[in-house]
Amino acid sequence: MKKFFGEFKTFISKGNVMDMAVGVIVGGAFSAIVSSLTDDIINPLIGTIFKMDFANLVVNINGAELRYGAFIMAIINFIIIAFVLFLVVKGFNKLRTAGENLKKKEEEAPAAPTTKICPFCKSEIPIDATRCPHCTSEQPEEAE
């Protein structure tokens, strides 16, 4: 039982679970904003264009009330939420790939050389050497 709770504690404290929890909370708040946008702004505009309120479209079948207007508005809400989320995800992906490309460019930059070739014996020696350890010749000053 201790092992089970230990595994659960490890799982719950991982960063991905916390990120997911924050995402769900932010998603709920975002959904409320988009619902308000559609209910309070877009639906009335659509109503004025078509000169009707879609939310009031109802069909009675044997006493059962089918509110297909509310269903149409739910579809419009879904499309708007999906489009906005698409734009948000696309923007985040663009930022992430830009950051990765910048990181790759930094990694690809050549490092400063740490060795040089002795002009006399052609051995590889440290860049700041004043004498070659192989042939003991004095190294000429480097012109920068």
C-alpha cells in the first residue's frame, strides 16, 4: 500500500499533471469567455441579420420540445472555440519552433579554435603557445 501511494505521489507531482490541471482551469475560463462572446455579441448580430433569434427556434413533436435553434448556436460556439484554439496553438507552435531554430543556430556556431599548427614541424599545439613543445621553435605572433 505504501508503494501505491508513493507511485501516486510521484505521478501527481510530475510537471505534466500540473500543466494539464492549469490547462483545464484556463480552458474552462476561456470557454466562459467564448460563450459570452457568442451569446452576447455574435448571436444577436446573427439574429439581426436573419431577423430572428435562433435560440427560440423550437419544434414540438408529440409534446416533446426539440430546441434545434439552441443546437445551431452550440455548433456556432464550437466552431468559434475551435478556430480560436487553432490560432492559439498555431501561435505557440510558431514561437516554439522559432526558439528551437534560434537554439540550433547558437549550437551550430563554430567554437573558437583551441589549437594551431606549428609552421616549422606541422604539429598541433595549443593556440596560446609561444614555443612548440615538439621542435622547440619560437612561434611567430599571430596577426589578428
